[in-house]
Amino acid sequence: MISLPEIQLLFARLGAHQYSGEPVTQLEHALQTAALAESAGADASLIAASLLHDLGHLINDQGDTPTARGVDDVHQYAAIPFLRPLFGNDVLDPIRLHVDAKRYLCATRPEYYDGLSADSKRSLALQGGVHSSDEAARFMAQSGADRAVSLRLWDDAAKIAGGITPPLEHFLAVLGSVARTEVR
């Protein structure tokens, strides 16, 4: 299990690491994703998921640009066991499904793939590639899939060098508002 202070510490210790193949750090990417969710009017649970969606990269650190070495770090799953005692499925499902949401979007929006960064395209291949139409239908039938698609779109847009966002403390308060009170 991880606590809110430990999440803050993890971002403090590892958030300055470069987000693989992108012009932002892990922390900048997390903050930008959460800020985009907040700007879009997402509920607190989805804002929390947006902040935490790549926490698995920090928990399961595979070094710089693992996709260039053919490594899928399965980051969408790495943080779930640590976060499960603290958050419900309204936060965890979009995190768990955000990689499959990329696969879904590539299958259903032909222009989406062209907008992906080089690292996102490399990771897509490692993560199973573009969904078939059957896979896309099964994906959307899952609880939280629509929220994962929203998260994925903010994730893709959250790679702006020098992007201005509220500080981590702002989003830690959001985490606190949706965390299970007995385990904060």
C-alpha cells in the first residue's frame, strides 16, 4: 500500500526523470494530464486517475526509454496493487485501461495514430498493437473504458515543454478528496 505522503515523496524523488522520448519530465506530464482533466470538467476521481496514470513508470523504473530496448514496462498495472487500498475503481479503472484506450483509439479514429509521438508508436507495438474491431468492442464494454479514453486523450496532449499547471499540492488535495478516509 502507498499513502498520499508517499505518493508526494515518489514524485519528489523521481518526478524529475525525463518522460521517455518526450520533452517533459514525469512530474510535468502527470501535472499536465491532471490539469487537462480538470479544465475539461472531469470529476475528482478522473482528475486523480489522470495525475496517477503513469505512476507505474516510477514504481517500476526501467531506465531511460525502455521501448527503444523493446521493453514494455506494463506501467498501467504496476501501480494498481499499491493504489488499491487507497482508491476505488473510479480511480483505478482508467489507470488500468489507459494503454488499451490507445489501442482502441488507433482502431476507431484513423487520424489518432498519426498524432502519436514516436515513443507512443513504439510502445503501441509492444503493448499489443491496434485493436481489432472485436477487441475494440470488448474494450468499450468494460467498466471505466469511456473514462480511460478521456484520460488517454489528455495523456497524449500532456507533453508540452514548459506547460503551466497548478502545483502538485493542488492535485494532492484532489487525491485526498477521493481517497478512502480510513487509509489516508
